[in-house]
Amino acid sequence: MLTKKMEGYLKGYVNIHIEGYFIERFINMCRLQNIYLWNIQKKNDIYLTTNVGIKDFKKIKRIARKTKCKVGIEKKKGIPFLVNRYRKRKIFIIMMILIFLALFVLSKFIWNIEIKITGDNLTEEDILSSLNENGLFIGENKNKVDVKEIINNIRLKRNDIAWIGIELKGTNAIVSVVEAEAKPEIVNENDYCNIVSNKEGKIVKINANTGTAMVKPGDVVKEGTLLIAGWMEGKYTGTRFVRASGDIEAEVWYTEKATVNLKETKMEKTGNEEKKYALNINNFRINLYKRLSNFEKYDTIYSTKKLKIFSNFYIPVELIECNNFEIKEYEVNYTEEEAKEEAKKRAEEKLNEKITNKDNINNISVNYNIKDNVVEAEVTYEVFENIGTNEKIVF
């Protein structure tokens, strides 16, 4: 009996139900034809369930017709059915194996470089260029990346970097950079020095504490003009050299120009927006949209996001989001006075980016030039500033 059950599992069997008024006759005919039934469970006089080998199931159908019984399959069991069930998922299993193999291979390379900068003057593009030159770039095998050597090479070549650290996590290279503070040119307190102009301007006030004033209020000086000389004349001591010091205030001029056409075409956003997506796989772009845009005129802003599976496991796939903003054009007609005001406003906006302290502005002058329906405004700010820097006297 156990052997029959094992054979049924290996070759496959079905759990069936039999319904009819001649169930006893049905079972007897099965025994006469050596059809093995097991796990027979009779629920009532006309209904029972049992197990039968898959090869004998075809014979049972003939017996059921003769005994006027109905036969139905409840469950299919055994190795053949298991194999058949997972055979349909063969492609899925193969794909999973390939994915795991691909992830294993991808884990050996660097697919993202994350740059963290402490400082105002360094840029990610600049640091990335130095990293690339020294062997750290996207797609490089991690085993070939010598972190210590890259750090040492960059530190030796660049004086604007105080510290740099590189950490490899997964497929991500985390680069931390601290900018070196610019060291001002140090003039030793014991050195003799002059004070020279570091800007062009008109001297308003000059007081020489030590040294000899070489200009007077009202003089116009250029950059590099000697303001206070580092020497003094004495009646009894003669000429002696000193470290020049003093206060120098000057009117410094800042000028900007801007033009306005009497008839201009302007553009503004309508508020309508559409998003489109694309994939970038190792510099091969796949657009996930058919048309470029539904808008006639639009501005496009791209944002790129590198895909990752875990926190530091990046893959060489980027999701590109294209945001199209619809714009419309319209014409603006200025009167001559309106154009002058607009040109002046545009020039002042440029100047205000240069001037940090507006309280020091002494005077504002504006000159206009009108030609061929174009108005040009030249705006000059006259600003009070302290000028002058130390310059060592070289004998």
C-alpha cells in the first residue's frame, strides 16, 4: 500500500469526488480492473472522495459512464504537477537569476559620485574634473580605485583645498571637500611699506598717521597710484623709511548701461505645465514619450535623478524628468519716457548687485542716448569708500 502511494506521488495522482446511486458498484469494478484507490472518504450513500493515480484516472471515466456516476477532480498532486506548475514560471526564474547576476556585477563598479563641499568658491564640476583626472570616475572598477593615492595627488596639485576625504559605499563614492581659506598677502610689521590705491576714484579725505601723503583731496587717482609713501622727512633726521598708515576716503564710481526698445516682445508663463520622462542608461537615452510637446512655445527644465536599489547601491540608470512650461508672447509699446524709466531700472538692478552698502551712495547720475527707437541709459553711482592697500617697499 505504501509503495502504491509513493508511486502515485512520483507519477502524479488526483483527488476526485464520485457522485451517484451506484457508488459500491463503481468501487467493485475498480478493484476488478486493479485500479488502486486510497484515502476513500464516504460522506453519504451517494457521494465520496478518494485518490487515484493519474494513469488510472482515464480508466475511471469509463467505469463512471457504465455505473452512471459523476466524477470530478478536486486537486492535482505529485511531482509531475509541481514540475508543470513551475515550468510556466521558468522565464521568470531565469530573469530573476539574471537580475541577481547583473546586480552582483554592477556592485563591482562606481555608478555615482556624491560631492559635499564646505566653502563658497569651489564647485562640484571643478572637483569632479580633478577626481576624473586622478582615476575616480563613473563606471570605474572599485578594485582599481586607490583612494589614498587620489587624495594625495589632489592635495599636492591644489592649494585651494584644505582637506579631502573619499569613502566608497556600495556603488557610491562619497567625496567630502573643505575649501582652504585664501591667505592674504602678509606684510611683516617690521617691513617698510607704502599705501597704494586699489580702486579708481576721487580723493575726499586723506590723513597720514605715518608716512607722507602723496595726494590731496580733489585728486583723481587710478588703481596702483601711490597715496601715502612709506618715508618721512625730518629736519634733523633726514629721510627715514616707515610703515605707512592712515585713512583715505574717496568717491568711487560704478557705471552700468541698459537698453530698451520702444517696441519689445516679451514672454510670460501661462501656468500650463506638462511632464515627460526619459531614461538614460549609460549615456544611451530612451524617451518614454512620443511627442516633444503639446505646446507651441515653451521653456523646458530638466531634472535628473540617479536610480538606486538601496541607500548607497546606485545603478547606471538615470531618470530624466522634462518639465515643459507653456509661454505666450506679447508686445509692449513704450513711450519715450517709459523706456527711459525702464532702462534706468535695468541698469540700477545691475549696480545694486555690486554695491553692498547703499548708505554710502553719495550721488546718482543718469545719461540717456536715443537712437533708432532704442533708449540707452547709463547710470553712475558715486560711492564713498575707504581705499588703499599696503605695498612692501623693495630696495
